[in-house]
Amino acid sequence: MLKMRHTASLLIPAVVAVTLVATGVRAADEKRRDEAPTGKSIVKKVATNRNASEGFYNASEGYLKRGPRDERTLVLTFDDGPNPESANRLLDILRELDIKATFFVVGRRVSAHPEIVQRMIDEGHEVANHTQDHQRLFNLPTEKVIEEIKDCEENVRKATGRGMAFLRPPGMHFTPQVLADTKAQGYITVGVNCVAGDYVANGGLAELTSAEATELGLQPHQIADRIEKQFKPGAIILLHDNPVSIEAVADIVARARTQGYHFVTTAELMASLPEPVTIVANPVEREEEKGKKK
Ligand SMILES: [Zn+2]
């Protein structure tokens, strides 16, 4: 028996994440029949439901929920980087697999490792906003939400000279107000409907022994198993940039390709929606716009 007292705190986030998403997906499935572009009223009723709005993309909220169901496309997204212990190896793996991903980066990590973020851009990946300090935005006042968004944005601009079009709120916890604040800053909120359940706070995942990781279901093959069960056309897959999860990537990609899926970026997914939306994920011109406001 492993040290449960030690691992219990690590287990909770992964289990909570899986449970939340399972609930959200089920709720979304139940509501799908009344799908309408009027997701706003639904969002107001369930303030922090991650799948609150319906449809693929709700333009009035600036919220991308998933891709079209009639194409076997998947998007790989990696949150919480750049992690110096895994990001460069992850970029090597993605290059080898010929896949472009979307990285939701944390501003303070960007300022610590700007060269990794530049490499993401150089190699054709999308860099997206995951706030400056990875704070849960739903219980912050609007001024603080905006500060969290802008500070991350500033760090990415310093690192790469690029702006960002996409944002994912930490923990996918948000309210209608957070969605509105995010949209007002020029961002599209990107949801998730395929999760690895690989989130462990403070880099704890890399510190687990192999036996502990197995018991918690956090070995790379276990992560790949969970993801594979959630493959569906238009799925947006969430993994975290950490040394364990990245070892599941090649396996996930191989299993997906065997099933006829191919990988696209978030911008490519939006361009393939029933009502296509053209987005430049990391525009150069945004830099000047933002420069004027500062
Ligand atoms: Zn995160």
C-alpha cells in the first residue's frame, strides 16, 4: 500500500477533473436536442458549468466548445506550460509526429522560459492564453481577470512578438461574466471535451514513484487509455505539459490515426465549423493594437 496520506491530495484533482468533465459531457448530450444559438440563458442558469453553452461555437459568447461531429478531426491542447522539464521533449515528439498543437501557457512560466514559447511559434504551434498566475477566474473581480489575461499576453508578446486569439480559463471554471470579460479582451474561450485527468498541482506528477502513478492511473499508457475512450469527431483533447503526460502523446496519436482521425489546430478546427470562422491564432498586428492601449 502506498502512502495514501501523501498521494490523496494528488489524487483529488485528477478525479475531480474527470468527474466534472464526465458530468459536463453528459449534461451536454442531454441538451443537444434543443441546440440553439441561444446558449446564453443556459450559461446564466449554471454559472460554472464548463459545457454550459451549446453548439460548436457560440459567437456571441466567444466560446468554442468542440469541432464538427462529421469529420474525424481532433485537436491536441497542452495546458500549464512551458514546463522546462518536458516542453522541449514534447516539441520534439510533436515534430516527429508532424502534429501542430495548441499550448495554453501560463504567463509567469512564459517569462521564465521565453525561448521555449518562441520555439512553439517557430515550429507552427499555436500559443494561447492560460492567464498570468493560473488563478481560477470565476471568483475574481473583472479588473483582476483582465490583469491576469493582459499580463500573460504581455509576456507572450515579449517572448515572441505575437498576440493570442485563444484563451482557456484555468480549471475551465468560468462564469458568464468571465466569458464576457475574456471576449472583451479580444479572445475566444476554448473548451475541452476529452480529458487526460492528468492534472496534479505543483508538478506533483513527476514526483510520484512508478507504483504510485500506476495506482493513481497516471502512467502514460493509462492516460492514453482514458483519452482513447473519449475519442470522437471534433474532440478537443486536454493534456498537461509535464514529463509523464507527454510520454502518452505518441501512443494517443498512433491510436487515433489507426481509427482514421487526423489532428488539426484550434484555428483549423474553427475554419472547419459548419459556419467557418477564420482566426489567426498568433497575429503579429495585435502587438501594435495592444501597445497603444498600454
Ligand atoms: Zn491549467
